[in-house]
Amino acid sequence: MEDGLVHNMLGSPVFSRCRLQVFAAWVFRLLVLGVALGAFTWNSDSVFFGGNVYFTDGDCYARMTRVRLLQEHPLAPIRQHDFENYPIGTQPHTTAPLDYLIAGFSGVLGIVFREALPLAGAWISPILGVLTLGILAVWWRKLPFGGATVLLLAVSPIISHGFLLGRPDHQSLLMLLIAVALAAEVDMWSGKPRGRISAVAWALALWVSLFEPLILLSAILLLRAGARRLAYARIPMAIFGAILLTGFLVDGFRVAAFDGHFSSWALNIGELRHASLPVVFSWAGWLAILAPIALLAGYFKKREPVYLLLFGLTLLLAGLTFWHLRWGYFFVIAFALSLPWLLPLARWKVLGWSVLIISLWPVAGYWDGTLYPDDETFRARGESVVDAVALRDAAIQLKGLPERGVIAPWWFSPAVVWWSGQPCVAGTSHQSLPGIVDASEFFLSEGSGQEILLKRKAGYIIAYEPDRVISNAAQILSRAAPSNPLAKRLYDHPRLTDFRMLYANRFFRIFECPASPNGY
């Protein structure tokens, strides 16, 4: 009798419908992960070009130089960068976790590929991105709108930028850890035991960076105190402390001195600009602006503490995003994590999904402009690729020459280090600002810039199209450029300078400086 009942249930339409729903849910998750991978790698034509790998910005080249040094000395902590701000160097905030991830991934790829390190650097962030979405897709698979969280993260342009191909930046690892930490926090506020996961994620995030995670964790602790949820277990606290101690022993914690030129230089850094409503809408959709209000209303309606947590996080991160664009990654993560609580307020599931999809119209508009750019944007992208190829061709001319500092435009300097192996006077980190300032002084010099060459022990110069170099140097130094600065003379009249030209292509000129009496 019982066997027959079980047999009938298994063959019933209800059971078949349940299996079909589970199958459809997993197909949806896989499709979303595929969309995410496409979004994270939309720029592949710019990264893989002519058989070489070109990273998206200077900080990424600096990261890859660190990994190359780590491969040479795997157990030696990298607390000093001698390859930037030459010959003084810098004490960077960059930490070891992502370095070891890239190095380990390179070792795996090295089984198949000859040039594994650049490939590992190019692919590490998209892989971390797919891993982040995969974890959340499995973790919240039983929530009514758990798929909405993964969908938003898959299509959000700012999330795509964080996990972008050719961008081996600490933000990709930080986004993974913060997403896990916030998801664990949401579960804990919903009564689920996630203390150990939370401790590991927060501690690793603090190891990667002491800035964003420290502010977010402080906010979480304040919210816990306000909601009287300050309960801590010994084992999670011990895990948290052990990971932080390990990070301190490996990397230490360093604070850079403030440079007076920071504010002028920061005007060139996109992530330090303010966000606007249209920008936020293009990242998260129209619904994002209503999220804090709706979550607060949800708390008064249902009296569930998790609504207070999500309200506090989205409100705080929205404000920080309007302050600096760099917080946009974490705002969208927090907003996406709130969707399983936000969308059920619409009462009907179909209505909740409809509201979300319609609200993503600005996101679709952003991708339309990105994938099908206008002529001006298309030309700019092409010129950027041509610049990168020409810079590589120029920089490799210095490979194997005696080690001497290179003066180059600061935004190109990390790539010069990567391709040539020569240290540079400038860099793209704020710790390199003394070198950036000296390089700017050199290019604006009305003389030969000999004082800076001697001060910086520079033996090589890379000149670039002068208009951009001159305007940027004048901006950083907060003064007007002279009528005929050295940057213009090096590029337009290289034979009339005191330096011997070693190489020239369409965009770059390489010079060798005469040796000083001290041998520089």
C-alpha cells in the first residue's frame, strides 16, 4: 500500500512539475553565469592583441610586476616597490593574497601554456567574478528572488568593470570577499549560523585592503549594536584574529605620507570622482533609488531585523557612492543582496520580476552604448590599443640594457616596467606622487632637466605626444606650461636635444641620457 502510494507520487504531475521547476531554476542560473562571463570579457579584443596580453590600466601592470617578483622569490614578502618612484621606491598598500592567487593560477596554466603569467593575470578577475555569482546562486537558491541577486550582478556595468578581463586588480578579490561577508551577515540577521564564514570573509577582506572593508565592518558593528545583536562566538573570533595576524606578519600595515599634489593628481583618477543619479541608474537600474525607502517600509510592515541591516547598508553605500565612484561596486552588491527581501513587497512574484526587469532599462542602455559605440568612442578605443602596442614596441628596446631609471609619462610607467624590466621614476599609485611630480617637472622644463635626471638617477627618457603630457603635467603642478617645454622639444625636434635617440615609432621616442660624473 505504502509502496504504491510512493510510486503514484513519483509519477504524479505535481512531482514532475517540481522536478521541472528545479531543472528550470538551474538552467536559469547557468544562463546567467554565461551572461556574466560575457559581460566580464566584452573587451577581449583590446586585451588579447597581436599575440600579446595588454592589461587595462597602469595599476594592473604594477600588480603583475609584483607577481613576477613573487615567482622569483615565493616566500619573500613584497613590502617595497623599487620599480616605481625610482630610486627611492615606495611602500605600497598592495597585499599578497591576490599575488598568490595569480601566481598559483599561472602555475596551473603553465602546464598547458608557455606564457602563463600574462594569461593568469588577464583571466583572474573574470574567474573570481563567475565564482562570486556561482557561490551566491547556490547559497540563495531556495530564496524566492535569489536569482534576481545573481541576475543584477551579472548585468551591472560596475560589477563587470570590477571583474573585467585584463584587470588583475585587488577589487575583484575584495568584491568576492565582501559579497560573501555581506551574504553571511544577512543570514545571521535572519537567524542562521554563519559566524565562521563571516569571520573568514571579513578577515581576508581586511588583509586585502584596510580601507573599504574597515568602513563596512565598522558600519556592520554599529548596526549590530543598534539592533542589540552584539553576540560573538569564540571560534569565529579566533579565526578572525588568526587571519589578521597572518596578514600582518606577511604584509604589515603601512601608511603613506600625504603629498600636497594629491588633489591635483586625483582629478585624473576616475574612481575618485562623484557619482550622479544617471550613473547609478546605469549600474543598478531605477529601483536602486527606492531601495532604502522600501526596505525601511518592509521593516515596519514585517518587523524582521534583516530589513534594518539592508536599509542601513544600502543607504550608507549609496551616500559613499555619490561621494566617490569607487564605492559603486559595493553599493550594487548590497542592493543586489537586498532584492530577495525587497521584491516580495510587490506581493506577486510576476509583479516583482516585472518591476526589476523594467527598472534595468538604463543598464541595457549602458550596454548598448558599450557594445555598439558611436564613431568617436570606437576611434578612442582603437587609439588606446594602438598606443599600448606602440608603447610595448618602444619599451622592449630598453630590455637588457644597463639598469637605469626611466622618465616616462606617469600613466605609462608601470607598463614600461613590465615590458622593459627597467625601473621608472613615476608610477600610477599615490605613493609614487613624488616621482610623478618630478617627471612632470622634467617634461615642463625649459632647459635640459639635468637636475631631475641627476636627482632621480635616470638614464632613459620616453617621450610621448606632447599636448597630453604638457597639459597633464601643468595640471599636477598647478601652474601654466611654458611656450616650449622639454616634452615638446623631445617629441617634435629630437635631434636638437642633448639626448641620444635610441628608438622612435609613431607615438614614442626613446632617449639615452648622457652619463653623469657619478656614473648615472
